[in-house]
Amino acid sequence: MTIDIPFMWTAFKEIIKALPVTMMLTLIPLFVGFFIGIVVALIRVYKVKGLLAIANGYVSFLRGTPIIMHVMLIYFGFPLLIDAVAAKLGISVQTQLIPISTFVLTALSLSAGAYLSEVIRSGILSIPKGQVEAAYSVGMNTFQTMVRIILPQALAQSIPNFTNIFVGFLHTSSIAFLVSQKELTGAANIVASTNLKFLEAYIAAGIIYWLVTILVEGLSSLVEKRATSYMRGGVR
Amino acid sequence: MIYLQGIKKSFRNQEVLKGINLTIEKGKVVTILGPSGSGKSTLLRCINFLEKPDEGVVQIGDVRVVAEKANKKDIMALRKQSAMVFQHYNLFAHKTVLENVMEGLIVAKKMKKAEARQRSEQVLERVGLSDKLNYFPSQLSGGQQQRVGIARALALNPEVILFDEPTSALDPELVGEVLAVIKDIAKEGITMLIVTHEMQFAREVSDQVLFMDGGVIVEKGSPMEIFTNPREERTRKFLKRISGGLPVHWIQKTAY
Amino acid sequence: MGKAFDITLVGEFLPQLVQYLGVTLQILAVSTVFGIVIGIAAAIPRLFRIPILSQLVVVYVSFIRGTPILIQLFLIFYGVPALFLLFDIDLTRMDPLYFVMITYSLSNGAVFSEIFRGAIQAIDYGQTEAAYSVGMSDSQTFFRIIIPQAIGIAFPNMANCIISSLKDTSLAFTIGVMDMVGRGETLIASTAHALEVYISLSIIYYIVVLVLEKLFRLFEKRVNRYKPDVVSSA
């Protein structure tokens, strides 16, 4: 068995068509997860009574279990849940008509929320307490202090961590192929098994992921330079 | 005895030492004064080859190293003749006070553990830290850390101890305790070479004072001569600037 | 799918699945040990700026960090036998477990090498100078002063990496390894109670992660006992 280089190029062209699906499976969960993350982080920072235990449990369980488990739990659990609710309400819902991608996106969003809440929380905690006191001293309330003073700095400082999460979820989206999503890995799997050229197909897919990762990391370091320009000690 | 001949050192085309010649007799305490950037710390670091001189000869005791031909073995031998006290203490962060002092004795001097422990405890008592033997450096004040640094150097019983601005990083109220320790061991007859900005201390402790500026030794003499009747204009200007009623720390900071 | 949800099945599946925890832990242990070896080997060329080798390491680390573990798993699963076939060695009937171990060792090795490099570079150079000043040689300084402190710095990151590696082992079943998830798949095939199987698996993973976290935290306190925040809370 030798490697068929020309076929790798063919596979590359075929597989990269699935890049939009991968990007969708990455960006939507991160976008939704960001808002979940902020809410959960604030609950934990302010130790909101009643919600704190739930928030802690959510973060701990989702970070403590493989993401494939989240996908499977939602994929198999949600239809049962919807059916049960629908039966109670006496309406009929055709759960098998709900696209699988909905379940995948739900699961990945919940995971992303847990991971992002940790990043946001540690970003908030890294801002010196003196800044909060200074904000209070000029008459800001708690909400204004958080939104105007703490969060902008916390988020800017967390860019390297956000990048790691982004790359992590870009790679994690590959498990969606296990529930037959045709994203990059799923496409590679199809190309591989229809042509019986497994290695070439996965090399091509690997290169695509690699290129996207390098691109994302490069962009992120540019953004980071701009966003944290206030930390450069007055030197441009 | 320390003997330096023609020590030259440049950093990126900037000549920091322009050929230093110096002999220090055994048992003498010598302080080096001079403005920031005059090359005094570099000179000290050239003596134990933390900076490798570009040219020149360094001799401590009977170990003589020619900079151009220096190999690792020579440098190791030279370093075993000396010990250093650093501005930022540079204690081994993962070792206790006692272990910090023992480390050099066990590793470099190949001393037996029990003997090294005994020696270290003795020296630590000398610097007044008998009650802190099992503390980690992070649990000590700056002054206490620097006293450990001094004990670490002293324990090795070297030909010479090199002090690189030992009190510059300390809070003003902690300077006194460290200077007191240095003065105390100066009486013992160990050769010491001290870079400092503490004029009063230099005056009290030294047998000889060197004034450096622009990479050369401008003037040397007894504390009496240097402080009360300096021959060179540059020395006079420097001393005038410091004694202008401003604390030395302030001058040190604004000199940058 | 399709069968009614039955929570009591979780109690029934748990003991059956736990029997395969050993396989998961075996993958984790082997890939951690080899990962450390590879990590050290890969950190050296970059720390000491060895030409060519250090560029190769950069590419290796970048590739591992740039691709999903699933793709790496497939590349090793199909690539290693193809490579050995060139020398007329047939690996097609080798236990897929070995391919999983190779993949996770390589993956951990890349991450570890970055952790080690960062930890060593984080040690203040003043410590090296102090060691020289008391007469230590380069190697004495490296092994007695730098490495012990670097381990303390590297440990929390390594612990995180090992835990995420444990979670990643859940993908080993995709190339046919009979670990917990692999066994779970067969249970699903025979009982059609997928949700109950995945609930059981999640419980096991969660407990193992919590136990590992606890252990690592205890150990971390020990290796970093000289640090101020650890000292004061001890």
C-alpha cells in the first residue's frame, strides 16, 4: 500500500466542501455557550443563592464528562423528553422529524457554556479588587461596575483562553460524525470508505483542520494585541 | 587574594568595562561605588564568570583563569573560590532555609550531609536565623532572605565573597539588619568585595574604596581619602550629588 | 432506541460497564507515561535550540494541537500498518488498543513538551546564577535547582491534560477498542436502551474525573509546598 498523493488532492477538494458544516457546528455552540457562560460565571462570582449550587453542578458535571456523552445523552434523551411532555399536553410531536443537528448543537452549546463560564469567571477574578473599589468610589453601582469596568478587561485578557476553547470546539465538532453529521470528519469518512483510501482521506481532513487552526490562532493573536492595547504601559 | 588584569567586557558594541586592573589583598574589605551603569556590577560578575569577560585575567587564591582560554573546568574551579550575595537574594525557592545553605556544601564541596548540616546551622545562627531553619524563602521578609543569602555564601568559606548591591531591593527599614550582619562578618577577616549605594556603610566597613565610572576605576583609596578628600573631579561630583541631602535610594532610582 | 426509558437499567448496566474501566485506565496510564517520555524528548531540542530537530518538534506540536484527536486516531490506525507494510510486516490483526495507546501517547507528548518547556522557562535565571555562584555545574544546577521547581509549575497543567486525556479515551471505541464505551455499544446493540447506557457511562466518567482531580490536588499541595499561597493554607 502506497500513498496516492493525487487522490489526496481530490479528497481535499471534496472534504473541504464540508467546512461550512464544521464551522456551523463550532460557531453556533460557542455563540450560545458564551451567553450561558456569562450568566453562569456571574452566578458563581456573586454566589447567587439558590442558583449557585445548580451552576456549580452544571459546570462540574459537563467538564467532568466526555463531550461525546453530552451529545449522546441529548441525542437519545431529548426525543424521549419531548415525547413525554407532548403526551402530557395531549399534542403530537413527530420527534423523528427534528433534524439531528439540533441535538448536536444543543449538546455542544451546553458543553461550551460550561467551559466558557470557567474562562470568563477566572477572567473576572483576575481583575484587581482595587478596580471595583475605584468604580464604587466614582459612584457606579454593582451592575455598572461589572459591565463597564470588569467585563471589558476580563474578556480582553481571556482572549488566549477563548482561542484555546475555539480550537478545542473546532476539533470537538468532529465527534458529530458519530451521529452521522456530514462535517469535515464525516465527509472524510465517506470519501475514505467509498474509495477505500482511508489514509489519504484522513490526511486531507487533518490538513484542513490544521490550516483552520493556524488561521484562527493567527487571527486571535492579532485581535489580542488590539484588545489589550491598554496594558502596554503607554507604549504603542 | 584577588588579582584582575585587563578585564574588558562589551554588551552589543557598548564597552562596559574598559580594561580593569585590580589587586585585593587577603582579608581586605573593598567597596565599589559609582553611578548606575558605571560597570561595577558587571565587574563583580566577571570575577566569578557569571559574565564571561571578553579579555583579561582573573585570579582568586591560586586559581588563575585567562578569559580568552577559559573552559568549563577552569570556570568551575574559579567559582569554587568565591561566593556571591545577590541583589534579589536568588534563594532556591523550593528549598528550606537550611537546605539553601547546605546545597552548595553538599553538591559543590562534596561535604557529608551531617557535617554540612552542622556547618549550616552554625552559620545561620551567626546571621540570627536559628529559628527559621525549616522555613521556605517565601515565608521570610526580604531582610531575612538576604541574611540567608549571606549565610549561603559564608558557609562555603570562600576566598572572597562578592556582594552585588545586597540592600538595594530591600525596604528601607530592613536595610539595617542586613548591613549589621555584613559588618559583623567583615571583622572576621574574610575578603569581601561589595558593590553598594550605602555611603555611610561603605565608610564604616571598608579598608579600601573604589570609585568607578564609565567602565574604569577612576579613583581608589581609604574611606577617609575618598569621602573627605577625593582627588578626581568625577568622584567629587558623584559624592556631592549623593550628599546633597537626598537619600541614596532616590538618586539610584532617578539615575536611570 | 424506541424502548421505554427505564432508570433501573442504569443500576444494572453500571457494574457491567465498570468492569471495563481497567481498559480505559490502562490507556490513560500508558499514554501518560509515554507522553512524559516523548514530552521530555521533544522539549529538549527547543530548550537547547538544536537546529532541524527543534523545527521538527514545532511542526509535530503544531500538527497535534491543530487536528482533532479523532483524526489522529484514524491516521495512526490506518497509517502505522501502511508504514509497516513497506517493510513487509503485517499489523492488520494487531489489537486496536495499541493504536489507541500510540495515538494518545503522541498527543500527550506534544502537549507535555509545551508544558515542560514553559515551566523550565518560568524559573527565574537568578536561581541559575545563584547555583553557579555556590560552585554547581550546569547539570547539577539543571537537575537540583531547575527541574524540581519546574515540576511544581508543570504539575497543574499536566493534571488538566491527563484529565482531558481520560475524557478523550471515550473515542477509542471508534476503531473497535473494547473499553467502557465499546462495551456500552454492545449493550445498546443487545438491549436497545441507549440512553440508560450513556447515563451509566457518564456517571462512571464523572466519578473517575472527580477522584483524579482530588488526587492531583493533594499531590500538587505536596510538590508546591514552598509556594506562599500553599504554605499559608497548609
